[in-house]
Amino acid sequence: MTQEELISGALKEIGLEVKGHISQQEILAELARQISHLISQDFDRLVTLLYRVDVDEKKLRMELAKSPERDAGELIAELIFERQLQKIKTRTEYARGNQEGNEEKW
């Protein structure tokens, strides 16, 4: 599975469908747009999403307090994207470890 496919799958997990090749900036812009919509229209759904994605609440609060002039939607989008990339890295490493470990099992 390519990194692009993994990223697409991770974004699909949070409800963002990506068709074809799309840049990281485009992904972040669309995600920020959706997050901004949730902030103003469905805050409970945003909280649920942040919980499901497992964005660190302390880190989120710290980043929002540190940069009050930044658009909250953009900042939250970056944190969600970063967390999804961490998950991809962990899954890839785990899968690689399992493949290597299978040779030792009998």
C-alpha cells in the first residue's frame, strides 16, 4: 500500500474523501474548512471527531492559547492531520515488525 493510499484511508476515517492526487496544502485547506464549519454549526460533532481521532486535548488547548490570532479551524486541521500521519507511521512500523517477526514463529 502506498503512502498516498494510507493518507487517503486515514482521511476517510475522519470523513474526508480524497479522490485522485491532492496536495497536503489542499487537504489541510479542505479539512480546515470542514473544521471551521463544525466549530460554528456542530461543536459536539467536532468534539466527537477530536476524541475519535485521538487529538491530544492538552496540546490542542496549548496551541490555541499560544496562537490566538490563528484561525482555529486551520490549527485544528493541522493537529488532526499530524495525528493521522502518526497513526499511519505506527501502522506501517507494526506491519513491518509483524512481517519480520513471522519468520521467527513456527
